[in-house]
Amino acid sequence: MLSQISWGQYVAYVAVAGLLYYLTIILLYYRSNLLLFFKDPLNSQNRLGSDFSPDEKIRDILGKPTASVNENVVSSSELQFYEHETRGELSDQSSTSIIEDKGSFLSDLNESLIILKEAEGTKEEFCALFQVVSSKYNALAQSSERQATVSVVSDLISAKELNFSLTPQEVDKLWA
């Protein structure tokens, strides 16, 4: 069937279809502007090339732009980012950030314990997971919250009903 259509017929069809499409668009969207142009062709404001605004309400659909009253401006020099600490390095974190670290540490460790329980992991696998998780929280390991965290970790292991148990002393040795 396509072999019966020549290239000339195809190009003519596409040209006519394109012309009809653009005529439809012009008539639908620029109808009022065209009527003004044909009523008074010499008036310079009614030219097709001028800024078209058939209805001022359409232009302000989203409203006029205004400056925000509560706008905060921060320069790039005021931005500070957290730098990861190396093992054994003391930080100047406040007590609130150490408490936040404790919460994050316990959350990460809890997720690891859930995975370990599903996989029926061993004590050795827990030790490896604990060292990976605790390596991210050096400041917590060197803070006054360490002993409290160790006892919470020991209780958490007991609560998860794993195939093994650890005393707080064993957990403390893992953190060293």
C-alpha cells in the first residue's frame, strides 16, 4: 500500500496538514488580535508582531510578583558542613549532638540486628557489624555516654532474642 504513494504526494499531504494545523492555532488563539488588525490595519498598536494581551486577567493569572517578607538570605561563607572525624580524634561536639549521635547509632544498630536476626547470624557476624556501625560514631565512643550506650546495646541484643548474648563488658571491648 505504501508503494502506491509517491514522495511528491506525501510532501504535499504533510504541507497541507501543517498549514491547516497552524491556521487552526492562529484562528483559535489570535482571533481577537486578527479582528482588530483587519478593522484598523494602519493603527500601529494592532500589529500582529506587537505584544499580544487580549485580556489583562490572563496575564496576571498567578498574581503579580512580590518580595517575600520573611525571606532569609544566607551567604556561602555562613554555610558549615559536618566533617567526618578520623578514628581516635576528639571532637568539640556539644552534649546535644552526642545525644543525637547516640540515637542515630542505636537506630543503625537496631536495623543491623533486625537483619542479623532474619539471617540467623552468629556472634562473630554481630561483632563485624558492630565495628562497622560504631566506626561512624567515634565521638560517641569517647564521650561520657559510652557506658550508658553499651548497656543499652546489651539490652537491645537480649530483647531481639538472637542466637547469642553479650555482656556490657564484651560490648565495651568491641568498641575499643
